[in-house]
Amino acid sequence: MSVHVIGAGLAGLSAACRLVELGHEVVLFEAAPNAGGRARSYFDKQLNCRIDNGNHLLLSGNLSALNYLERIGTRETLTGPAAPIFPFHDVSTGEAWTLRLNQGHFPWWIFKSGHRVPGTRIWHYLALKKLIKAKPRDLVEPLAGGGALYTKLLEPLAIAALNTMPDIAAAQPLGAVLAETVERGGFAALPRWARVGLSESFVDPALDWLRQRGVEIRFGTRVTELHPGQKTVLAVPPWAAKELLPELTVPDAFESICNLHFKAQTPPGEAGFYGLLGSMAEWVFARENVVSVTISAANRYANLGQEAIAAQVWAELSQAFGLPPAQPLCRVLWEKRATFACTPEQLAKRPGPQSPRPGVVLAGDWTDTGLPATIEGAIRSGEAAVAALPQPA
């Protein structure tokens, strides 16, 4: 009997690939006309170029994601700096600086004032250990807040990684990210992103890989019920999983992400991206045809219209990078339920890969991967779901 994978986001694609490797026949269902979910590319007619529906930054310690790309033959489609560097601009003060980690395991960079966060001292970095050792009820800001290290690095990092404001965000998932990347050494914290687009790196080659191995892929097919006895990987958003499995407990509070793509160019600098402080804009990617901006935990701006957000963000970019004041063409993409709200209460609602139904397993960045809702978590969840499938006697 074949295994049904419902949902062709990165969790579903990861699960399907792993199932094929283990010798299973697979049928992949996707309600939408395309795959990738919240991590895909498309051609935007207004901007006359391809854009991603969201900006996603990987780190070289994201081993599940890198192994997935290796499997489908696209690891070399990622780009990023040769060193673990993270440049920042403070729009409110005009200050610019770059965090420079060393490649090795021991953090020599902490002892070099020109490599660490301005205004910090060596002992301030004990806050990283606090986060790595965080308990389930610990919150980011109460645990690690205060001082230059927090405002200039940990706060923007927490907002980006958790997509939740640090005063209510659980510290434990951020600690898990740090443990798998920065704590291992700079070699595990090299920034990486798709050179061309998310679909070109993560989605389209996976579909080709699956088709070449006989996987049946059914787009535009919404599954409305689960059949008893059918082995199934349920890799859909939590609200969709709840519809199919009413007895399932899932996260039910969500945070949005706003991404803006301006038809403009800005110098990529030595990293190709920037973190912004003192601004609405948070992360800026200098791509060939567009300047792409991400605003995480965007529920706080829900009362603003897209035009107002675009105007403010462009004014900030103009000020930070000396760009022309006139706003160019812009596409604003607002994902209202981008991730679950990463609070202790919502973390407690994350199920593991096993579902209440025999033969049905769960995948998705909202399941209990130990990580926030990230590409790494999504891909890892697909692998965990396959491992949880019942095996023949």
C-alpha cells in the first residue's frame, strides 16, 4: 500500500523524499495549484520579476535543511558570505557595525571589541548561555533583556527566529537555535539563502526528484477526510489538521509576517543582507532585481495599511543606504498566519509526530520539533513523521 502525504509544503516534500528513500510508494496531495506553501517563488507581473513570498535566512548549522538540499541536488544553489558575519544599521542613530564570529568552536570573537556588538563586554555574552539553558516557561526578555547586547542583537534575533515579540516569546526555542548554530562555532553560523529563489532551491527540484522516482503528485486536490487503514503523513497547517482530526490539540494563536519587495537596487555589502535597528524594517536582502525587506511579528502593525508600511520602510531604507527618496514600485506580501505565536502556552499545544489516529502521523513547523517555526523545523518534522509511521510486523 502506498503512503499518502497530504500537503506539499516543505514538511510534506521532506516527508515524501524520505519515504521514497526508504522504498515506499508515495502519493502526494496538495490543495493549492503549486507546492512550497509559505516558502516558494512566483513571477510578479507588477515588478516584472520573480520574487519569494517570504525571505528566509538559513544558517550552516541547519543540517536537516542542508541534507534535504543535498538529496535533491540543490545545495550549491544557496549563497552567502564566506565568513559568519552579520552587518547591522541603526536607522535611528546612523550607527553601522558588523558582528564577526570566528569559524572555530571557541568564540574568540567575543574577546575582540571590533568583532562583537558595540557597547558590550565579554561577560554580557553569558546571556547566550541563559537562553541555551532556558526552561519551558522562561520568556526571552525577562531572561536575557537589558543592555546593548539585547537591544542590538538578541532582540532582533528573537523577533526574526520566533516571529513573536520577546516580552511574551518563549526563550527555549531560541536557545535551541543558538545551541545548533552559534554555540557550535562560527562554521555552523554561516548565513545562507536561496540565490535565485525559494522554489528554485527547495521546491521545484524536489518535485522533479519525486516524479523521477514514480511519485504521483496531485495538485488542486483537497483531502476532506482520512480513510481508516491508510498510512498518511498529514503535513498541512494546524487549522487544517484540526479539521481532519477534531480530537487533535494544535497551536491556535498566530503571528503574521510582512514582506516587501521594492523594484530597486542597493549595494549588497560584504554579506548581501543587513539587519536594521530602530526601524519598522528588520532584515534587508539586496537581490539582483529587488530590495527585499522582512518585518516579523507583524501583528503590531495590523492597523496600518500596506501603502503606509511601504512608505515608512522605504524612508528607512533611503536613510540607511542613501537611496533616492522617491519610493519605487513595491509589492507588499502579508502572511496573516505565518507561524504560531511562539509563547509557552502555544508551545504546550504542539503535538509530536504521532496523531490520535492509527497510521496517521503529523508534520509541519508547528509540530514539536524543539525549534521555532522555521525551514529547518519544517524539514525536520517531515523526517520525524516518517520515522513515526508504523512499520510492517
